[in-house]
Amino acid sequence: MLQERFTDLRTAILTFPPTRTWLHCLLVYAVFSAFALSMGLGSGLLRPSVAELSPKTFVLLAITTLLSPALMEELIFRVLLLPRDTTRVTKPRLALISSMSLVAFVAAHPLSAWLFRPAAWALFTSPEFLVIAAFLGVASTAVYLISKSLWPPVLFHWTAVLIWITLLGGQALLKGFHQGQP
């Protein structure tokens, strides 16, 4: 079992999907984006605005969000927890594993706030944030299972976070939490 996980990890890292697979992943991203924008704008969690970032700060933000949360979370919650080859498991077992992975992914956000960012607790436990995070997890799972590659869910997760921080009010929310303001 452990050998299988490492083989899946290695293969998922080394696999770069063909264009047709990327197009299928793009469709999933479009559905996620429509849902997240509708939910986020309707609830007030997302507020269109351009973050005031210097070019250097933007590059640092892009690099750090690529590494964490995108790369780190997708390695853990998709590649290490989900089977790369879905034919190795029954459909009910795949549904169970995927559900458990999703629950862990969503729960990791409040846990992360509790352990590392206490000032972000209110944001990372808000129902709107958690619903959008859950849908991101579902979409990332779908993209991983479609592509059998680490890279589409990483790109998907990374762009969602980067767009949220730079264009949809995420910077103001996170900045307020860093300053101890809700």
C-alpha cells in the first residue's frame, strides 16, 4: 500500500496531461468559478477590488501561494490520499476515499487558523468560506481524477487563491486578520 502511494506520487508529479485533458479541467474550473463567484459575491465574502501590491510583493505572493496552499495541499489531499488509477478501487470505495479527503481538506482550514493564524479564525470558519473551500476541494478532486496529474489541481488551486487575494478582496480580509481586525 505504501509503495503504491509513492508510485502514485512520483507518477502524478511526472505526468503532464495532454491538451484535451487540460480542456476538461478548464471546464471544471469554469463551473467552480461560476459557483464561487455567485456564492462569494452574494454573501459579501468576495468584493471585487484590485489589491495594492508592488510588483515585488505580487511575485512573492505568487510564489508563496503556489507553494502553500496550492502545491502542499494538493500533494496531501489529492495525490497522497486519492488513488491515481481509479480502476484499482471500487466506485463506492473511491467515493468514500474522496469524501474523507474532502472532509480533511475542509477541516484543515480551521485547523490551520487555530494553529498558525489565530487572527484568521473567523474567516477560516465562516460558512461562506468553508462552502467555497469545499467546492474547491470537490473541483480539485475531479481535476486530479480526470488528469491523473498533480499539475492541474495545483494550477487550479493556485489561481483561485491568487485571484481571490489580488482581485476579489482577499488581501483586505487577510490584512485585517493580520492586524487583529475581523
